[in-house]
Amino acid sequence: MKKQMIMLAALLLTTFGYAQQVIPLWEQGKIPNSKGLHMTDSISNYRLFRVANPDIEVFTPSKEENLGFAVLVIPGGGYSHITYVVSGSQIAKYINSIGGTAFVLKYRLPNSPDLKQREIGPLQDAQRAMKIIRSLSAQYGFATNKVGVFGTSSGGHLASSLGVYSEDYTEVKDSVSKYPFRPDFMVLLSPVITLADPYAHKGSRENLLGKNASPDLINRYSTQLQVTAQTPPTLIFDANDDKAVPSLNSVFFYTALREKGVDASLHIFPHGGHNINLTKSPGTTMFWMPLFDAWLKEMKIYDLK
């Protein structure tokens, strides 16, 4: 525990984490599901409100500390914006501190006027990111079968989507397309899971599917209903008093995983609301970090040398 607190203190010395490299997901002019509009990113207060050219930003541990695994970090923001620092770069730097290579996803938001089909835009970018990450395994020193995803809030919905859907939405065929997009493990923090009332996060649902989504579409994108035996092992953290995204979202997903025989672990803390993160986790929620570290070891994700 002392080691965890020292690492955390070191991380907090820097408010904004700068990536070592930025890797575009798509070639210019070849972005699928795009109308081809000329757009620029919209950024305010460390939040992205529009992403014109989706990418992944790379955060690496030192060579001596690299334990041979990688994580795609998907920030949340209710599918209306991307909270890049709190649920993105800060999480990435923590993953570096425990020996992992992290890639923070900047994905197209479903309200983008450039998207032809709003609900698949974020998933296309997430699937493409996973393929690219695996193609970079030799360069960054991790195993292609130890690539996971970490998603917070609506980023947890997108992360869980990577684990439950088998259909490839990326469309583009190139040297990267041969790599699988399904993660080897998932970590979900206060995730949006169901999009059906009364436990849905209404903002995430409306931003992803529109205000008048059909019941069939809602069920299609409620990820607990899409879990299969092939869904990867999953670790879930939540708070019992989360009023923004009720913790029953996590319970639904955990229950579906167990019904399909998937190795799953669920930790619901008594307090913390929708504010569990790296810097402000109240009460016992601070233990999500050492639990995450211990779970990776238990699941043999670490490449112990």
C-alpha cells in the first residue's frame, strides 16, 4: 500500500500528462462512416467536444519497469465530450507506474455532424485503436495477447462494447486490419451499461442513439444483453451512492458475465458517487488502484521476468 501511495503522489505532481507519441487511427480521406466534412477539434477546459481526426496517444513506462502488457484507456464524458485528463491521461500515467503501456483514445463523438451513422462512430474508432495497438506490440514491448481496455463512465460503455460485439465495424482493409479488436481483459470504472430506463444514464443514451431511439436499438446497445462466453475477463469498480450512473449498471454486467461463465470481479464501495478517479477518490474508493494492480497479477497479465 505504501508503494501505491508513493506512486500516486508522484503522478499528482503533474496535472496534465503529455503523450510520447500521437498515432492517427485513419488515413486522411479514408475515415469510415464519414461525410467528408472539413472540421477541427473543439477543446475547452481539458475536455474535447469535437474530434475531427481520432487518434491514440501513447504513454510508456521506462524500459526497466515495462511488464509486457498494454491498455487502451477510454475516457468518459456522456458521449457529449471527452474528459481527457481525469479519465484519460491521468489513468494512463498510473498504468505506466505499474508497468503497463497505455494508449489514450480520442474518439469521434456521436453528435459529430460528420458521422453518417452516429451510434457506430465511437465503436469504429475503438476497434481500430485495438488493432493498431496490437500491431505496435514489438515496438513498445508488450504481448499481443495481453492488451486490455480501461473505460470510465460512458467510456466504460464503449470499453464494454469492445468486449461483447463480434462484428467488425472498422471497414478499412490494410496491414492493420488483420489484428483482432477484442480486448484480452476489461476494467470498467463507474460504467454506463444499460441504456434502458430506469437505470440508464439518459444523457449517454440520447447522445449515442438520439432522443427517439427504438426499444430494439436500446437493447442492441445495452451491453449486458450482448455478453457471450467469449467476453473477456472483467474487473468492475463502482460506488453504491452513484446518482449519475446507478451502480446497478455494474451489477447487471457482472451478472451477465457470471451467467456466461466469464471470469469477473465486482467491487462496489459504499461512497464515492460518480467521482472515483485517480486524484479525488473518497473513503475506501482509494483502494481501487491497489485492487486493480493485484487483479492484473492474479489474472497473470503481468509478464513477470
